[in-house]
Amino acid sequence: MTTECAPPASRAGARPGARERVLSAAYDLFSRRGIRDVGVNEVIHRSQVAKATFYRHFPSKDDLVLAFLDRREQQWTHGLVEAGARRRGSTPEEHLLAVFDVFDEWFHQADFDACPFINVLLEMGWQHPLGRASIRYLDNIRTLVRTMAEEAGLRDCDAFARSWHILMKGSIISAAEGDHHAARRAQAMARSLIEQHR
């Protein structure tokens, strides 16, 4: 999402530092094409830094991918999904359902880029360090959902969060397949899930 991927605000007119240029370039490339398809040299070229400068900030490509995943969590999990859901509605249950309102807007964007946590996990495998990192970030999303369920006073919040997360991930995959109404379908199922755990 272009609007969510912008580098942090810097001094007026100042060019972002080398680390920020590398990470911004990598964010765009990794989000759109995955990890294996993007080489270090392409990131270096896109960010306009020297190879030595790149390696001073990111000793390996895996280090860069970990920084990318961390930024994705800050900008997407917290900045888009959590903040967007909490801005909508007036009750904790409405905040939960608003996750899919946020998704619906996201799915209709021209630059919809699916979920890098899922993509990296599938691309690298669960045994690879990057796959394990992706699993941790996905677990953080479940923790967020569990917290929201607790705020709503629902029963068995851990089971609820696992089921809710299946709806989230499934709708993302469906949207990547071309179903731009996947969030609305998931939201209808989500209402039933809330009823089961109320």
C-alpha cells in the first residue's frame, strides 16, 4: 500500500538517510515480488547507496528481510489494521468487525499486496529463520485479536482469535485470487463467530 509504505517524516526537504532509502526500496520490492525474486544488487541500485553502505546497515539479506517484516508490522498490523478498526464503531465488537471494513478498503486498492507474513512463510518454509519470524508476526496479529475479544467480553478468547485469524488470512488469499468482496464475505462469517463466543 503506497500510503502505508512511506518512510518516516524527515526534516523538510532533507533526503532520507541511507538505511531508510534501503529499507523503503526493499519494502516496495519485497511486498510486490517476494523475497527470492529480489536480489541485494537490485535493492542497492534502487536505493542509490554503495554496496559497502548497504552491508554496514544490513550485514545480510536476511537482516534486511527481518527489518522489512518489522516495518510491515508497524505500518500494516498496527498502523492500518489495528488503528483503522479502533477508529470505527463505538463498541469493542464493532471494532472487531471493522477489521473487515479496513480489509475491504485495502482489497479494493490498485496496489493491494496481500500479506508478506504469509508470503514469506510460504516462500521460505516454516523451518527457515525468516519463516519462523513470519510465524511470530502472525502470532502477534492473533494476540491483537485476542485482546480485542477480551475487550468485547467474549468467551474462550484464544480459540476465538484463532478462528478469527483464519477468516482474516482466508479473506486475504481470496482477495489475492481476485475476489474483491472477500472481506464482506468474511465479515458475515465473523458475525456468527462473535455470536458463538458471546
